[in-house]
Amino acid sequence: MNKLKIFFCLPVIALITCCKEPKEQEASKRKQDSLASCEKNLPSRFGTIRDTANFAVNQATRDGMVLIPAGTFEMGASDQEGREDEYPKHQVRLNAFWMDATEVTNASFAKFVAATGYVTTAERKPNWEEMAKQLPPGTPKPPDSILVAASLVFYQPKTIYGLNDASQWWRWVKGASWKHPKGLNSNINGKDREPVVQVSWDDAMAYCKWVGKRLPTEAEWEYAARGGLKNGKYPWGNEDIETASPKANTWQGSFPVTNTVWDKFSGLARVKSFKPNAYGLYDMAGNVWEWCSDWYRPDYYKTLKGITSNPKGPGDSYDPMEPTIPKKVVRGGSFMCNASYCKGYRVTSRMKTSIDTGLEHTGFRCVADN
């Protein structure tokens, strides 16, 4: 498939899945390539919900949430496994806040849609005028057969030719949405307790506003994921993910060709399928990537001095790979993460994606002020 065809056939994704070069490569090259190979100039599709107002929690919204205590922690990577945008490690002070114990489920999202009539990004026909604003001048309009409501669905190939071409395991599927995660022939019947996926940042924001909550800041997300542990690589500590018993829903085997399903899940897992971290939060590693409220800039950590209190991220987005496309941070990794390719389940791992993107392995959870 040529570059132009891929460009039009894929939806807007800044994150397809986090990438990692083989261990024998030099660290600097690995860090650079792991970022570069995740994005291929994919266009934005729709306008955004810009309101990110905070909401104080009340008794009604407290159900299903965990109170995260106030504290100070060192944010960012402290080992050699991080990508360049995970450094430097820096001190952050946070007020106490409430966080959903689990990722938002299909059942909860269905209540929101039933009450509001909300139509998600993936269910809408792409707006060419909006897309064109983020494309090189003179880019021709694609045929109407391409401009249809659709989303990216993971496809497990039998063979691949290297790990830098993600189009080998993603397919643009007409009709794929939160109700039909793999396309119109799929559904979420019997999957009420699985995390909702194929939701964009706009969709997550709309849900949060409806329930009177908000998306976590990136600092809140990492602090909560650590569960009070200092310098832990993962929400459970430093033990390798495939040592002893399964700890999270990730990929075992050779990604993306062979999954041994050692953790008993080949795709999404029901929330609470694995032990929570010390704060009582489930699936802070693996299962689905989770939207944060912060704009993405690769050098943001370098701008912070001393102890930063309750940071909300940079004032705008800038991705040098796609400077015209606004990006938000996603955290936590997914069921597709494997040590040979993606260690997004590390607590410091950060990726970014355009705000109108939904994917089969991307969801969210909410927070609220104490």
C-alpha cells in the first residue's frame, strides 16, 4: 500500500501502539525511532471540546472512586528504558483527588449515550473541510468511499515485515465504533464490564462533563499509577510483568503474530480481572490506553523547575512530527503491549494521539477534585 493510500485510509491516530527498538540498538537511536515509527502524518478529523473545567466531587459521584492522598513524588523515568520525552525526572506536588477505580465500562458509557443521545467521533462521517486544515496545501480530496464513519481495528497477521509498519496489523473498518469495536459484525453484548474503546478525547471529555468529573492530568495519572511506590517501574513494583503470576492484560509471545494468552486474555479484559495497585486502582497497566487532559509536548518536562504544584501540562500542543495536529497524552499501555515492541505499561511511559482519534485499545477513566 503506498504512502498516499495509507494516509487516507487510516483515521487520525497519533498513537497506533507504542514502539520499541530491539535491545541491542543504541539507546539514543531506540528512543528516537520509538517515537518516530508510531506516527505517519495522519490527519485530524473533527473539532474539539475545549472546556476542561474542574469539578468538585460530591457523594453521588464518589461511588466507584478511590481517594488518592495528597503528596509529592518524582515524576518521570529513573532508568534507561524511558523514551526521550520521559526525562528529566522532576518533583511534583499534588492535592488529594478522587479517581475511578476502573476504566469507564461499556455499561457506564451506554447510560451516558442513552441519556444524552451523544454520537461519538467514530460514528460520524469525516468532515473534509476540517481534515484539509491539517493537511499540506493542495492535498486532493479523497473519494466519498473513504470519507465514511469508521475506525481502526486490530488485525492479527500471520507474518510481518518488521515492526515499523503498523498498517500490517491495523485495518480501517467501516462502522467500527464503541458499540461495534471490530466493525458492524461485532457488538458489546455480554461485555458490560469491559472498558469502552473506540472513543476519542472529545468523547471522553463529553462523558466526564455528563457525570460531573474530568480527565486526570498526566501528573495525577502517574502519581495514582505508582500507588505510593517510589521508583517502581510498574504499578505493582519492579518485578517483570511475566514473572510469577499475570499482573496485567498485555501481549505475551511475539507481537503481533503470536499471542500465547498466558494472562488468559487475547483482547480486552473485564475491569478488575487483575489485582489492584496499593491505592486500589485496577488496570493502571495494560488493557487499554487512557486519555489524560494534558496537551502533549515532548520537551515539557524540561521546562519544569523545582517542585511543581498540581501541573496541568503545557498550554498548547506541539509534536515536531506533526506540528499542525493537536495531541493529548495517553497513558498506561494496552492489551497489545509486549516487551519486544511496547512497554507502555511502565508507569512513566507516555504517548500522544490526536484529540479526534478512537482506537480498539484506547479508553479512559475519570477523576474529581476532593
